[in-house]
Amino acid sequence: MAEGAQPGLREVVLVAAAAVAVILGAAIATGFLPEAVQRLIFHAPLTIIVLLAGTAFVLWRVARRRPPEA
């Protein structure tokens, strides 16, 4: 993208569709797991740990980004 350009509707819809597809795929894949593993995923703090790690990674990447040189 050009410097300072905003993403358009097409890009936003593509990212949203990809996010929905990933979540739907994970939900379907979880249904094929053994019951003990499903119990671990749904009743343990595994999801919270994954969300915290993902958020920390994104914030780390944003914090390391250098401002554009003028």
C-alpha cells in the first residue's frame, strides 16, 4: 500500500472473512477431538493463555515499529 493509504472495503471484508474462516475451522476441528481434549480446551484456561500470548505478541510488534522518517 502507498504510504498513509487507508485500507478499503475490499481489504476489510477479506480480513474479516479470513478471521471467520479460521474461527469456524477451529470450531469444526475441535469437534473431531477426543472428549478429554475437548474438556481441556473448554474448561481449562487454555483459551485465555492463547489470547494473552497473541495480544502480547501484537503489542510487542507495534511497540517495535519505527516511525516513518520524514
